[in-house]
Amino acid sequence: MSWGNKYYEFDEAIRWFRAIGHSASNTYIGSSRAIDTVYEPTTINPGDQVHALLGGTFVVRADGTVEEGKFKLPKHLFEKSYGIRQSDADLCDLMAKAGRCREIEKPAAKADYNAPRKAYDANKLPDLMGNVPRGRKWPNSPTLDFIIRNYAEASLDESLNARGAVAEPHDVGHQPDSLEASLVIRFEDKSRIAITASPLYRQIWVRDDYEAFGRALSGVDFASLGLAPEFRNSMVTIFKEDEAPAMMKVLGEFIEHGHINAPSAPKP
């Protein structure tokens, strides 16, 4: 758990939720109506700084513009959270370990932290907007774009079409209190495979609820495929981020044919 003010400069683009105003919710505590802070999904770009302070988290853009917001959208007021909640500084520490940003000394130039707070405090939006304005199409996060790009380069649509399956994107913010983005492949028999990534790690997860993908990998000579998977459990297989192209090709073969055509691992 990080304590105190911390500062980071980003080397890679990351999804960020900028606070833009307030909206009356449909949640009441007694006779008092809860007010939601409304956020706009946007992107922290290389060269931007994150100032994770005890009083809030701010992005200071390369041009000096200051925004206040969060990396994760909050859960509903009445939804229980388990364990110790990670602060934005904790999340930045994990992203720094993944090589997406660097911790830096406190900048000499003073940022105007009050300006963005005054702006969104004064912006009263229509009731029942929720945490993110509805009815708008937002650009994909860099995390979802990474999954989709590798999916497209492996021509997985051809494999899905052969099985009558569809791929549904779920971006960062689809689930509150999460930085994960996923591409969920749904089959006609209601089974599904989710390809998931997070900016907190240099990994990509494949979750098959029917456990068939992990079984198909059993006994395969991974070196011949350019892979070194970690079998988290019978449903989840974890790959390194730079293994995504090879993993997508193997997944496409499995989806289309139900097996993986690769040499067996040599017996010890």
C-alpha cells in the first residue's frame, strides 16, 4: 500500500477516466439522494504525468493541462468491496514494474490542481447519467486495441465464422473497479472463451469455461509454437504479452478444429 504523494511519467498510452461533472443518481440513503461523479474515458499519452496525491489523482498533460480522475471506475455505493482497495499510486507502481511508466521526483513546476476540480464541481449534468455518459461511442482503450490488433492479424474471424461464433469487445470500465479489457468469443452452444489483458501486467489470459483449450495444450511442444504458457487452473491459461501473436494463431486453430496441430513435447 503506497502512502504519501507520488509522481509518475508514462511511456505508454493507458486508459484514464477524467472527472467531468456530477449527476443525481437513482440511489437514496433515507431521504437523501446520492450524487454520482461522472467520468469521461480518455487516454494518458506518453510524456504525460500522473500525480497520485493524498487528496486526489491528477494527470498533468505534456502541454501543462491538468485533469482529475481515476484509473478505475468506482463500484455502486451499495456494492461491497473485499480486501484492501488499491490506490492509484499502487496501480502506478504495478504499471511501473510492467515498464509502462516511471516514478519521478516531484516536478519543480507547480500544477494547478484546483482548476479541474472547480470545473467538474460546477458542471451539473442531467440526472441518472451514471459514472460514464450513456449513448456515446468512446475510442477503444490501448489495452483493448492491443487484443483486437493481435486478433485481426491472426485472422481469427475466419476461425470464428467456421464455428458460427462471434467476438464481443468489453473495454476497460465495462466492469467497475477493474482495468481489464476482454474480447469474449461466444459459441452457438453457449460456451465462451475470453481473451483478457490489463495494463498492470505484461500478460494475456485465455479463460475457457469448458476447460477444453487447456486440455488441447496438454502435451504440446510449446517451444515449437513459440509459447511458454502458465496453467493457472483448468480454465485459465496465461501467456506473456509478446506471445500474443503466436497464442492467437494457436487459439484460432483450436477454435476451428478443436485441437492444436503441433508436435508433442519430448518425453524426459
